[in-house]
Amino acid sequence: MADDIDRAQRHNERYQAQALDAWRNRQSSAAGRTHCIDCEEEIPLKRRQANPNAVRCIDCQREIEAHR
């Protein structure tokens, strides 16, 4: 029983580490992005100044948030 729990714990730790690495990569690649990842339209300068990590234009971001 303990072996199963240990294996599950290790699996969970690996999964969390991978998820955190992926998040960090997205964050570092978001800075300086000028175009929306969904519609590929330019993200307005004011939005980029207000949120340097924005990856979507405001319209696409609103749509994403509305469906959550």
C-alpha cells in the first residue's frame, strides 16, 4: 500500500513540476508579445502597457472569461 502511495506522490510532484515549468515558459514568452494568440490581431499598446504579460486582445480575453 505504501508503495502505491509513494508512486502516486512522485507522479503528482512530477506533474506539478511540469505544469509549473510550462507556466513559466508561457509567462516569459508573453512579455513583449504584440499580437493576440487567438485572433492574431495586434494587442493595443495601452493594453500591453497595462498588462505586459497579456497574450490576448481584450475582445478575445473577454470571450475566454465569459466561457469559464
